[in-house]
Amino acid sequence: MTVRALLGLAALNALLLGVGLAVLAALRGFASFRDALRLSGLAYVLGVALVGIALTLELVVGIPFSLAGVVLTCAALVAAGVILRNPLAGWRPQLQPERPGGLTLVGAAFGVLLVVYLEALFRAGRLAALSAWDAWAFWVPKAKAIYFFGGLDEQFFTELPNPTYPPLVPALEASAFHFMGSPDVVTLHVQFWFFACGFVAAVAGLLAPRVSALVLWPCVLLALVSPRVVGRSLDPQADFLLDYFFALAAVLTVLWLLERRPWQLVSASLLLGAALLTKREGLLFAACLVVAALVASRRDWRRTWPRIGVAALCAVALTVPWRLWFSSRDLAGELPEAGFLGLFDHLDRPWPAFRSVLGVVVDYDLWLVLPPLVALGVVLAFVAGARVLPTYGLVLYGLMILGFSWVLWSFVEIELPFVQDEGVNPVVRLTGSLAVLSAGLLPLLLDAAWHGRDGRWQEEAE
Amino acid sequence: MTERRASDVTSRWIGGLRPAELLEWPGGIVRLGVVLCVVVALAFGLVYFVRAVDRLGDDATRHSEANFDDREFGGGNSLVVDKRALYEARALIPEDETYRVIPGPGVEGATELTEPYIDQFARYFLMPRRPALDARWILCYGCDRAELGDGFQAVWDGGGGIVLGTLER
């Protein structure tokens, strides 16, 4: 709770931004300083993903975790970005200098609202106590264990609840402890404020040249002010970071389907890998995303499916070391108790499970009117003549709702209908991914509906 | 000239469509739908923006008014009966030692969460000290002291059934 802790966090996040900028410069390049500034949010989240993945792999192979180790890891990733700049030159798009143009009135107005909102969020998180059960029961204890013992301590990582959850978030939290100078669980909330800011900046930066500010900002604002996001986005646990990784991966994937820039798919794959290493639900989210991308690109399947397959395999490959680590210690809990076929012994559960999920998805007190607007956006885009975006949206949202229902169906210890308090309700956490995703996908759907086709910006975006 | 200007303005009224065209199927209706979505998102966004900023301001005030102990205990406030016990444990048990929390029903003022979760909270709070079944340090949190035997020596007794001590073997 000191200025030193805040400065430490600022330094860590500057490093994460630096890593992301170096890697994005290699993958995509920047046309100008303004272009780099616009994509700095995406670069930051990419930096978080890359450093999180690298630290996880280091922990699994037993490299001692320390402040110097984190700094060296960041330096190595920056160096990798610089070294890969030339070999990847052929991949990068020919970027046109951006057309001159200042901030629009709409952009400026929403910018002010955003600053006020993020400032209020910062003040609320700055001195917040660690109250969420999951946070003090295992996420932060795992981070403390990494901080104090310099690695995946056998005792804590096997005895704490949910031992199969990957250590990406604890590794990032432990990095924050090192930069703050102590395991300060109060100021730790500010790290999650940085994640939230990075996500908002990433969505805005990615979509600003593609979607009218009049469409983009109201959708982003609605997602940000939904009660669940306001109340829980700074909890030092994995849910919202997973949602950020997943939502950006999903947006980049659909942009790749429309624009076919290699950096978009590579970035999506990295973010998906980070999502898979953030929480076990990441696997379900990734599966839904891949299927949605395959279905939406079926007309051009010879070109798209192999690439989507390779991107998905790369993301999954990043999780193999962690899976080997926990499998070698006979840790269980990754899959539902009923198993895959055992599901069919509980055929009384699918319908109540589906209804429970649907009830949470359309819960006004959690997500306001986001889900109905997304549904309307999909319909309008279809009617207008767009195909890729609404198909992608329909399949992705539909599969995720079915996937969440499967979770409730297969975890037979959960009583149905499921009406647990939202603070501890796993379905509420799962559906958060849909709301966060909507911040990026709803503006694209509405833009497609308005213009009557997918990605009308293709020629002018970059 | 004036008429043409007015017409230009009308034609730009909404996305290059005249009002009459907005009712044409499907282009006009779809655009009306998009406008509706944006207006709804904007209206709810602005109303809930005010509420969100209010709520976050209240949260910030509440958090800043909390004392250091309440802030440090966080979720533990709902299950820890006497904070001094854990502070004493943290002060007295060396960082490289092990400890064992023995919960029981004999704590005055315990909540329904105290007995099932106090050991988990202690593990979070007392780290890097490790919990161990054969630990010398015992935090008796409402346990039956008779079961600990004669080798148990209380180092700190806060009353109300919470005792910190060592077990001599």
C-alpha cells in the first residue's frame, strides 16, 4: 500500500508493454508512432500473454523464479522480437501511413468517460481487501508460494485447491510481488486494473480504424459498466484475465478471417495459448473459438482450415509442459467427475443445466442488455447480407452457451437448477467471457449489419 | 439552392438514407435496427456509467475507511474470530518452521465458516511458514486441549478457545 509498490507495478507493466511492442513490431510492424500508440493496448496484452507463458514454462522446467529472472525473461522476449524483425519481414503487411485526422468529438467525449471510469476503478481497487474466496484460498497463495520459494513448491502446488489450474496468473502475481517489494495483496488489485486498461485499449485500438466511433464506444461502454464487470474485474484471480485473452483472440481470429493478415492469426494463437494456461475453462473457450472459425470460413476451407489448425495446435502445445507437470504428480480435477461417457447416466440434467446457464446469460443484474444486443446484432448482420461475422458470432456464442451447460451437466456434484450466489457461482464466471467478448464482437456485428457486408474496411484498414 | 441544401442534409440524415428509405426492407430496416442497438447501448451505458462511478466511489470510500487489519484480513474477516491469534502466530513462528491448525467447535463467537476454513486461511496468511501434520507449533482454534496431551505448552492464549503453543515430544 505504498507509493513504492505502485511505482514497482508501473515498472512491471512498462516492461510488459515493451515486450508486446517488440513482438508486435516483428509480427506486424508499425506505420508510425501514432500507429504504435493506437495498438499499444494490444501490444500490452500480448506482452502479458507472452511473459505469462514464458514464466509458466520456466516454472515447469524448474528455473528459479526471481526479480532478475522476470527482468531477464522480458529482456529475452524483447531481444527475440528484435531478432525476428528481419526474418519476418515478408509476413508483415505493407502498412500505409495513416490518414491525418484528429480526435473526433465522439471519440473525445467517450475518451473522457473512459478516463473517469478507469480513475474510479483505480481508486476502488487501490485499497481493496482480498475478499474473494478463490483469491485467498488458492490464486494468491500459489503466487505467494512462487514468490517465497522461487518455484512450483511441491507441497503448496499439490495441496492447495484446484491444483491442476495452470500457474500463469500466480506467476504474474508473483512478478508483481517482486516489483512491489513485498507480497502486498492489497496493492495487487492495481495489477488487475492495468490488465483491464490494457484490454480496453486493445479493443479500442484494434477496432478504431474499422468501426465508426459512434458504434464502437457505446458497445465498449456498455460492457465496462455492466454490474459484474464493475464489481469483480479487479479481483486478483484468473477469470477476467482469461476473458481478456479469449476475447482478443476471438476478435483477432475473426479479423484474420476477413483480412488474412498473418500477424492477426499468430497473435490470436499466442493469446489463446495464454488463455489455455490461465484457467482450465480456457480449453473449452478455445475449442468453441476454433470450431466457430472453421464454420465461418468453410467456403474457403482449403486455405483457412490448415492455418486455423496449426494456430490451434501451437496454442495447445504451449500447455503440454504444464499438463506433464501435474500429470506426473497424479493430480486430478481437470475433467468432470462423470467423465465423458458418464454424462449419459445423468440425462435428467442437460435441460435444467441449459436453463440455469441461459438464466445467467440474460441476467440483467449481471450483464445489462449486452446479450440481447449481441443476438440482435447477429440477426441484423445476417439479414443485411454479411456472412462471416454473424456465422462466427452465432456459432461462438451458441457453442459457449452449450459448453457452459455441459459443465453444469457433467459436474454432477452441482445441484440443479443452479441458483448459487453470483459471488461464488462458476456459471457467472464462465458467462463473463461472453460479456467481455461482446465489447469487441458487438461493434463488428453492428458495423457489418450497417454496411451490409463483412469487413467493408478490408482495403483501408492497414 | 436552399432546397438542394436541405435535400443534401436530409439525404445525409442517417447513413446516406432518406427517412423513407429507412423503412425499406431489408437495408433500411436493418440500419434502423443498428441505430436502435446503438441508442440502447448508449442509453444504458450512460445511465450505468453514472451508477458505476458512484458505486466505485462508494467502494473506494469504504476501502479507505477500513483499518489496516480489516484490509489485510479481507475475506478472513468472515471467519477469523480473533485476529491477534494469527498476528501472534506470524510473529512467533519462525518463517522456516512448520505449524498445524487444529480447528474445533469451541471458539466463542465463531461463524459457520470458522471451523471448516480457518486452516485454509491460516495457510494463506502465515506463508512462508508451512502447515505440517507433525509440526511443533500448534494453533488450537477451538480444539479440545486435552487431546493435545501434556506436551502442549501455551505460548499465547487469547481466551475464547484460541491458543497458540508448542508441542514438546
